[in-house]
Amino acid sequence: MVKIKGLSIEQAAAQAGVSQGAMRVRIHRGYRALRARLLGGDDE
């Protein structure tokens, strides 16, 4: 939601019903999973 819809972390967290910290973690994990998928590796 942050990159696609242009929401701030605060706005995205409110919509998802989670804390800002939890939203940051979700964003980071999503980026990491996307990077691993695009590069064909396991980035864990």
C-alpha cells in the first residue's frame, strides 16, 4: 500500500489495523521476498 497507493506508513498501518512498527516490518519482509523472487535466490 505504501509504494503502490502512495500511502504513508502511518496511513497504511491504520488501514491494515496494525502498528507503524509492524507495518515497517511487513514492508521490509515484502521487499526481501520480492528481491529473492526476482533474483531467483533465497534471501533469508
